[in-house]
Amino acid sequence: MRPPLENVLRNALVQNLELIEPGLRPVQFEEYPLPNAHGTRGSIDILARDRHQMWVVIELKRSRSSARQALHEVNKYTELLCREKNLAPDRIRAVIVAMPDDWEELLIAVSHAARDWSHDLRGYRLLLDSSGAPTGTERVELLPRAFEPRVTPIHNLFFFTTQEQREQGWKIISKVADELGALDLLAADLDRVAEKHYIPAPFGLYLAVGRVNKELAASDLLGGYDGPEPFATEHQAEYLALCAICNRLARSEMRGMNMESAQPGLLKNLADNPNWAIQGFRGTGAYDDTAAFEQQDLLRFLTGDERGDSQVLYTGTASPQVASRWQAFRQEIRQSLAGNHEWESLVEGWLDEVSPKVGDGDVGLHVYNPCDLLQAIIHGWPDQMENLLPMVVGEAVPRQGLRSSVRGVLCWNGQGMSLPDAVRLVYRDPLFLMSNVYAGTVWERDRELLDLLGLHYVLLESIGPAWTEASASDEHRIWVQHEQGVRVYSSASNPREYTQVYTSIAADGEIVPVRQYLVRHSREAEIVAREYRAFVHAV
């Protein structure tokens, strides 16, 4: 049967819009012409109102040759109608009605548009009788967003006494992944290549859990997680998957095998550490064929650099005028600052303030937020501290006007107890440290340790002319987290208050960052490093 002409179908449908949806009524029975004030022209096939008084743009397509025009015309007509009627996006929607065969071409494009469009968009298959008259429609089930099996920040380190034991451990991990629903895992083999006498288990396996496809996952991963780890809120199923893997390995009773919690930034440090070398990669699910990726890509997946997923390490830029990217940028920053409530609040406040001032300019941030001063000392003292201590560096630069530069500082106020005493009070002994590492609660102990030492997080800001270097003539501001919320103190608007706050966070009249604090207390740092280093494997 040859379908009738499009105008014949349009005239038949406009007389009985109930065939498409109950409650639809035509605004007029002819095609609805649109104004040409914006250099375009055209007519809406059928303009209707629904039972909720929304405007409905109905685009009718009867031949495959014209199907490609459907989305272009729907976009154009909807925008013109919004302008003509002064409509909000939630007061207008669109419908595409096409022959069943035409949906073979339309389905993917319409599905994509419907997910990202600001208006409601639906599709219907038009049903005809033997004479070609419309008898009804079927709602088209649009395709969901494709599942993206990317790596999450849920990571762990396993240490084995031999290569054979590591292979055995990987077989167990792979089996658990299969039982949990084709879990996507990516791992790196790490071998101790220097100073091997320090550790009894020199064969490491750095493991990252990929996003869990909940349609395929085992029921064990779908119950949710309500534990203390801040990062598990965003990745509950993935964290439960890691717990299942660790529990199975713990029950395997492999002699000498150890586990440590990990974060994406740690692998970057290990890759730069001359004592360790990455020997290769392995994976399951989407990462089963690691040869399909370049080695550099696999490393970036595991360090979190590929999509800003690193819980502790992040570098990114965005413009506030690009709304979708700006929203993602801020979410990536929040994730990288998980567990550090002070910097998270301060950076959020700074972004809120600069976004309207920057306009279509640029904002960039670099974050390293390990929330673990003790392990920074263990792994980095004395020569590698710069790479392991927390930092925030950012800049907001408008096209014109004043630029804002910020620097996050973990600084010492000149008070607090000695470093060895504070560490022993919080962690008791190296075994207690390791139990917190396994439990993923080191970030909580770290907060206790910083309080005892007189260390606290602040944000220092300088404001000056755009496209110039910071200078003494800039306005200087201090962002501080109080119990009442975030407070900002300016050297320009209230110099007296600024001086008082500066004095409260300084030691001997100057800001003392944690690196400088450790240099001042080098003997204490050496004692702590020696006492705990023998119990931690990733040195």
C-alpha cells in the first residue's frame, strides 16, 4: 500500500488529534505560519494544545527521504513559536509523527535530541488502514543514554609476595567481577624495583572499579551504601563491588598478601617513584582487551585525569557561560575535594562569587586533596613532600576587568602539640593506622591530627587587573570556614579586620604552609617517618 500524500494525512489527523494523544485539540485547522522576523520561514504542520494547556508542535513525516529534516524543522519551529508567544520551555513540547519504516532512520537522532533538549520531545508511529487512512498511533520508545563503562574513583591496592600469588589473586578478582554482573575492572601491575628489602610483598596490583551497569548487576550491588566514606555517596554500587572483592581475597588466606585503600592520585605518585615500576595492565569487561588502548590512555583512566574523576587530584577549566560544562566542572571539583569540608566550602563560595564576574571568560583550578598528612610524611619525607602535600591553585580571568587568583593553603597557626605526640595520640600505633587504611577512614583521623597540630585549611585570594601578574597593589582576601559559614576578609574594604584574621592564622607574623611547618620541625618529621615507614608497603 502506497501511503497517502502528506497534506492528506495532515488533514485527516487534524480532524482527529485524539488518534495521537487524548485531549489534543488543534489551534487552527490549517498549517500554522510562523513570522519571518529572524530570517527564516515555514509553517507548523499541526499546532495543538494539550489537556494541560501546553502548546504542542506536531511535525508529520510520511517519507524516508524527508525524515532527516524532522529534527531541524522541530527545532526551528519550536524556537520561533517560543519567541512569537513568549513561552517558557516548560510550556511547549514537540511531537514527531512518522510512518513505521521512517523510524529506522529517526530513532537514534530523536532519542539523542529528546535526552538533551530543553523541551519535551516524543515520537509516534502512524498506523494506516488498507485505504491509507490513519487509524491510530503507537508511542515510540526512545533509546536510553548508552551506558558508558568508565573508571570510577573507587580504587584499591593489593600486595602479593610472588608473581604467582598475584596471578592467583587476579583470578579471584575476575571471578568475583563475573559473579557481580560482568563488572568492568582496570588494574595495573606494580613491581618493586629498588630497595626491595623494605617490604615483604613487592608485587602490587592497583585496581580500579568501573561504573556498574545496574541493569546487569547482581542484586548485592543495588541495595545502596550508608557508611562513612564521603566518596562512596556518588559510587555506592562500585564501592560495594570493591568490598565484595576485598572480602573474597581476605577469605582466600594467601600468606603475606596485604591490601590498602587507594585513590587515583596515588598511582600517579607511584608511577613517578623510582622504587616502583608499572609492568603492565589487565582488566575485565570493557577493559578485558587492554591492548585496544594505548598505555598512556590506561594510565590516565587510572589516575582520573581522563574525566576529572580523581578523588584527590584534579585539573580543569571552564567558562560560566557554557552552562553544561560549568555544572560538570563544579561537580568534578566537589568530588576532588571530598572529605575536606573546609576547602570544599571555600572553593564553592569562591566559584559562586566569580562566576557572574567572569562571564564568558575562563576559570581554572588545580586540586590535590589527599586528606592524609601522615602518609604524605611516610611516603615523601624529606625529598618528595612537594608532590604529596595538599594544594589548591585557581584563577578566574574575565575578558575585561579584574582577575582573581586563589591559593589554598594548609597553614600552621604557631600552636599545637608536637608532631610525634599528635600522631601517636590519633593513630596509637602503626597497626591502628593500617586498620584505618583498610576501613577507608583515614580522612577522619587526618582531621583529628590537623586540629592537634594547629593546622587548618584557608583560601588566599588576590584581585587585580586581568592579564597581569599578581602584585603588591592587588586587593588581598582571606577566605575562612567558621561554624557560622564561610567568611571573606578584604585588605581593601576592611584592612583592620583583615589584619586580625591574618594574625590568627599566621605564626610569627607570616603564613606558614604545611611544607614550611615540616621543615621547621624536621627532626619530629624524621621520627614519625621512621616509626611508621616499615609498616606501609607503598614507599
